Amino acid sequence: MPQPLQIGPHTVTTPVVLAPMAGITNAPFRTLCREFSGGEGLFVSEMITSRALVERNEKTMKLVHFDAGEKPRSIQLYGVDPVTVGKAVRMIAEEGLADHIDLNFGCPVPKVTRKGGGSALPYKRPLLRAILHEAVTGAGGLPVTMKMRKGIDDDHLTFLDAGRIAVEEGVTAIALHGRTAAQHYGGTADWEAIARLKEAVPEIPVLGNGDIWSADDAARMMRETGCDGVVVGRGCLGRPWLFADLVAALSPGGAGPDGFARPTLREVADVMVRHARLLGEWLGDENRGVIDFRKHVAWYTKGFSVGSEFRKRLAVAGSLAELRSLLDELDLGQEWPPGADGPRGRTHSRNKVVLPDGWLADPYSCDAVTAEAELDTSGG
């Protein structure tokens, strides 16, 4: 049976972490996942841009809101400038904005990597070390963790070097997505890389990420790799009750497979309406909440006999009443469909990682990092 996960002073009894996902893991979605887990696990905010936080960008300050029941409160930061990251971390610590800080070195999207951030950054070993040093130093007593990928591509793997640097700089735990930036979300996650990292950095917890579509996948990853916990992202899209399954599979008192959630469409519909309502309350406008919810419709209804045209109608609902009325037109007695536990979300690869000019010329030269890399005030 997996052991509790220790993140600094915080004990996570069931070693499961919700991966930060832009536009997804806001306070309403974290609330749903946490409720289904029975309060077990660690639930991380969307990625926050460090300069935007330091400048108190309005959208960013909204993203760092946590509900009263969120303990520990976890913020993920993105940045490429050690000084700015250090300022952001000190701000979080001094103002009590969170209890745990995770640093993003895994994002593969072009708008991040083209500035040398996310999964591009660990290639520059001195820069990675400087950022980690500033973060750990500025955090005071708050634990600092990091999430990364194997590297930029198969010819530029960085995860073992980055792991050792992290240990040397006082990082509390590391999460590894078993893909390169070039793979994006395509292909198959390399769980063997997770096992290799665990062997390389036995001093701290290593968390595995990639291709966890079910609680059985999570348990198998931990058995096969020896990792200390799992990070779940796309597998819970439209399926926050996956965290109930993870608790059943991985906690000491879990019910095992017999306790896995298999909701009917009626139960799914109720969660959909609640999700949209929570978004409206968070945004301060019911209709805005329903509009923001639209991206979740296909994930929630995956596998059910709904039909593409009806999904489109659901995805343009403009109010809670309209969403509820449309859902009530369906055959809500449908049982959980076979195959609905499988892959969801993005599954494509990219042929080339977008990087700053000359980025790969020298892993120890940081000249390609410019000030504009920290000017993004989008809030992550």
C-alpha cells in the first residue's frame, strides 16, 4: 500500500496531486475534486506568471484565490528570471498567499517555450539552479516543489541533471511528466524515465505524471516505477470523481476497485450543473460561469449516448436554467459507458519545439533569455 506523501510540513495521506491546468484547475474545479476525494490529496492552482503576481495583475490575483477548505493551499509559478521568481515567492510567503509553491518547468506550449520558459528552461542548467536557489531562499518555511518533463526532445534530455540540481538547491519534491516537450501530449508516456529519476534522487519524493486515465493506472505506475505519488491532469477532465477512485485505490483505508465511481448520466448531469454554478459564483456572474463551463461539456458527456448535435446545444447554453433544461431532455438513466475511463483532452504531438534563437547552442549560456520573457501579465 502506498505511503503518505510528505511535502515539507504537509502530510498528504493519499499520494495524489491534481496537476495545474490553465483554465481548468481554478477554485471551482478544485472544490469538486477535493470533495470527491473526501479531502484527500493535494490540489494545485492554475499556473501563475511570477511577474504578473509581483505586479498584482487583477486577473492573477483572482487566480490565487483559495476557498476556506483548501489546505494546504498550493500555487504553481512560472518564470524565467531568478530575481522576479524570488520576489514572487517572497510575496507569497510574507503575505500568506499559499502554503506550498510549485515551479513550472514542464509546460510545452509555444507561448511559454519560445521565451525560454516551461519545459525549455531546464536545458539551461545554471539558470535552472539560479531560479531554484532564489525560490527556496525566498520561501522561508514554505516547501518548494517543481514539475518538469524529460527534456526538450530525445536528443536534449535534462531530467536527471535537473533532478540533481533540485536536490542540491533544497527542492522538497519533483514531479516528472514522462514525455519530452516535442511529444507535447502525444505518444505514450515513458514511465521508465520516472523510475530512473527515482533512482537518481532517492533523497526526496518523486511523483509520476503521464497517461493516468484511471485509478488502476495510478496504482500500476507506482508499482512499476517506485514513485512516491502520482500527478493527475487530463484524466480528470470532466471526471472530478476520479479522485474518489484514486483514494479507493491508494489510501490505507480505501475500498479498492469495488469502491470506484461509476456514475449514471443523471449523476453526471448534476455535477455538470453544480460545476457551472460554482464557476458563476466564483466569477460573480451566473451566465459567465455557464459560458466558462462550455469547454467541459464534451469531457463530461464522453461515451454517453448524447449525439454531436445535442452536445453542441449543451455547449452554447447561456444560463443555468437552460443547461439544466437541456440535460433533462436526455436519457439520464444511462449507466456509465464502457471506455469512458480512457484518454481525454489533447493527444497530439508537435514536430518542433518553439525556442528562443540559439537556445540549444550551449546548455550553460543564458544569453538567449531576455527581459520580455517575464513581461507576460496574462496571469498564467
